[in-house]
Amino acid sequence: MKKLIYNINQYLLERYPTIWNTRLVWMLLSALLLHLLFFVFGFFTLTNPEILHDYNIKDIFFKNGTVYFTIMVSVLLLVVWLIYMFKNNGFKNFYPTSNLKLFGQFLSYIVIIYSCSTFFLSYNYGVKSYIAFKYPDVQVSKEIEIANDMAMFFSENVSDYTIDRRNYPKLFYDLYCETTEEFIDHSLSYEEFAGEKYQFYSIKTKEIPTKDQHRYISNEYSEDTTLLSPVYTKELDSTIILYLKDTVVNIKPFIKTIKPSFYNASTSFYISRNDTLFNTLEANQYNKISHSVNLDYNRYDNEKTSIRQFYRNKRNAELLDRSNKKEINTLIDDFLKISDAYKIPHNLTAKKWTDLVYQPNNFEVKHFIRTGPKDNFTFDSEGYTYERTKFEQFYVDRVTNHFYSNASLKNVFDNIEDIKASTPFADSIHFFMWFAFFFTSIILMFRTTGIKPLLFAVITVGVIGLAVALLGTTLSYLIVPNDDITSYVILYFLLILATLILLIPITFSDRFHKLIIGICVNISIIGFPLYLLLITGIISTHQEDACRAREDYYTSGYQCHTIFDWLEVNWSFFYFVAAIVFLLFYARIIKKWKALPEG
């Protein structure tokens, strides 16, 4: 092995001295082995499904401390690389070097640093691979379907089963249920349960111009009684549709009981990213359903969510209408098998749960299940005095010691789908490529100009920063009170100063001391992408101000678009490529600086 390494090094030294000098081959091989190691580490991270019970496991790389381990590995790897590389610096000793060779060294540094600092990617793709292998989409979709069918039997809260939650038949979907005591008209038909009142209204609509909404819609500060108080509003392009209470509807003939019932459950437990409900609905089915929305508990949901509740309530009701105890027991048994596979905490069996929920007489909710084990600190513990409402007492009298942690199951589905949908490379590419660029620039500066110009360059940048801060403070408090003018003065001051720093090594290298030229060279190497950002920032600022100066800006709702909107975050790639191209041509200036006489 030792002889093989020696022969490879000799081969590279004789034919590819730049690759030999930068240790590119050995660093990439070392990085590849470590990437494979981190991939395997990530692949086996989530083998225990209990880890999926926690929130946002997609970021487990940061939560379990792996990030610190990867930092240590990267630092150690790069330090060893720098030690070996700095043993040979042909540029420092005036060895013949072409522009392309100097630029090749720069590219080699970027590749090495990027490969040695991106173990985050291997780890996360290992996690993604395990999730994709262990939990295929077909399996998870079926489990979510079973969980949604089962959700109506969770029996956690009384309010999930009251009549105001009903969306099926279509009559209930079209009506609005008023539950606020002061808004109930006691002279008209309403229903009451455990001190809570429910009054159903038909809905009428009114369309108004968006710009005139303040003339129609009341708010908490409005004293004008002629203004409208919609139960829901829907914004279109230039108008707003107001949904207003119309007439009271007597629903007594359409319900079997006012008590909490599984027939009223209409909420989906989990909506998958891959859900295709609205892609599979036929157009005529969709159009048969009113676009009004039941908002007493759904105030911020959109039309699609409301339609989903209609179909969920319909599917639940169809299961209950069959009143097949064996079918319900099978559903619960399948659900508990899924729960056990994910190690969801619970103390239920299929038979016991079926006995709790199977109430064929209207399927009233007569037993409630906890979301966690009973402890001595729950509100219904012995010795705890509290004057409960009838509504609260209804729950206390019927809550059992059985529990099911459905929050854990929801986190499992969330984590599986989040990890599958994650894009570690796209999410981190900007950070890692700029980290590699700036670190590479520092190494190139050190190897070409030496430590003294590098340190003076750092000091110079610090002095410039203090000067800009002092200039901004002075303009703001003593000379120009206008913030816009202050911003422009600072921006153009930086532009002039940056342009001067770029031009000095190119056009005035024979008129300044070599140290000064070296400082400008170093700032130019690392600062060129920031120079481009400054230019586009100035252009964007002018565009924004010109847009805001339009006479109809505040009345037309016109949105200002600037140069940054053209590429958005992709400007980062543009700056990066431009900086690489700049260094390709700037290599000649670096060589020219090296040839300058001292003094």
C-alpha cells in the first residue's frame, strides 16, 4: 500500500503537479469514505420508530449532536490537509506558474473544502433513504386512510362531536351555526345541550370592491351600526364576497339527537401531502356542493378544507349507518396494529375500544379517551375543586382511564412525509458553496500574498466598516435627516471605494507600494461577489423608489418589482459563477503583483 501511494504521488508530481500539490486525489478519497460512513450513520438513525414521535425530526442532524461531530471531523480533515499542502508552495518561491495553474489551484481548493464540509448531505440522504425504504408511499397512504377513518372514535373532546361540527347531509354544510350566546335570537328556533346553544342560519352573499371594504365591513372599533358583520369573507382579485347570516333554520326534524354523537365528527386526522381528493372528484360532484363555509369553528379554513369535511362526515356517517360492530372492530384492530408498529403509547385493545364506541342508538358519545396516561395533576383528580360548567362536567363524568397518544401518530406521519419531501442539497447549496468560496479565497490569499498583506487586508476592511458606520451616523444626525438620502450616500460611497480598490492592482500597480497593492488584491479576491451584490442593490433601490413615486402607487395596489425579483435566490448562483470567472482573469493580476519589487 505504501509503495502504491508513493507511485501515485510520483505519477501526479511528474504529470499533474497542481493536483499533486493540492492533494486533491487523496482528499477526495478521504472525503468519499467519510461521506459513505455518514450515509450509513444516517440510514440507521431512525430504526427506532419512537424517534418519529417527536416534532420536526427532519432536523435530527442538529438535534442529536451529529452537527458537532461533523464539524470536528471537517476541521480535523482540513487542518491535516493544510499542513501537508503548505509544505510546498511553488508560487511563494517564484516557481514558474501559469494563470491556468493558479486558477486550477483555486478550483481544487473549492472542490476539496466543499467535499470535506458537506457531510450534512450524506447523513440526511441516509435518513431519507431509510424512510423511503422502510415506509413506502403506498403503505403510508393506506395507514393515513385508516387513521382518518378511525379518527372519529378518538373521543378526546366533547366539542368534536357537538351538532355545530356537522357537515353532512348537505343541509348542514350549507348552514352557519351561531354558538355565541349574545348573538342567539331566543325568540327563534335553537338547540341547547349542557348549557351551550346552537342556532343555525342560512347564508346570503354580497360582493363588494376590495378598495371599499372599510365602507361595508365593521370591525371591533366601528361605531356605525349600518356596517355589515360577515361570518366569513372570501377575497377575489378585485372584490370581496361577504357571507352573511340570513334566516334561522329549524334543524330539529333533521337530527336524531342534540347530544354529542359520532355522526357529527367531520375532521380529518391527517391530510397527506399526496392527498388526491380534489383531483379525483368529478366536476359535477364538486359543483353540487355550495361554496358557503361552516365557519363557527372553521373560520380560517378555505373552501377545499370545508369540502373535505363534508366528505369526511359523509364517509363517517355511512360507516355508522351500517351499524356493523364487526366492521368497526376490524377497523380499530387494523388501526392498533399500525399504532403498535410505530410504538404509539396507548392502553387499549380492539375489543375494549369497540365496546366504548359502539352505541347503535344514535351512536352518542358516552365515553371519552385521554391523550395520555392519567396522573395526579389532571383537573379531575381527587381533592381538586373547580366549579365546572355543565359542558365540562359532561366530559368529567364520562372520561375513562384509557388513553391513546394520537399526537405521536400525527408526528410520525408528519416526519415521514417531511423527510421524504426534504431537499437537503437544494436547501444547503448556497451556504456550503459560499463557505467553500470564502475559505478558499483566504487560503489563496495566504498562499499568494503571504500573511502580512492578508492581515492588513482584514484590518483595512474593519477600518472601512467603522468609517461607513461613522459616515452614516454623521449624515443621520448632523447633515441629512432624510434616511433615503443617507442610504444613497453610503451606497455610492461604498461603490466608489470598492471600484477604486478593484482598479488599483489593475491600472495603478506601478504607483503604489507593493503592500498596498497586496491589500487591494486580497480584498478584490474575496470581495468581488459582494461588489456585484452592491451594484444590484443600488439598482434595486432606485427601482423601488421610482415605483413608490408613482401617483397611483397607494391607490392601485401596484406591486413594485426590482432586479432582485428576476432571479430571486438564484442570484446567488450568478454571483458565484461571476466570482469564479473573475478569478480566472484575475490570476494574471496576482502574478503581476508577485513580480513587483519590494519597497
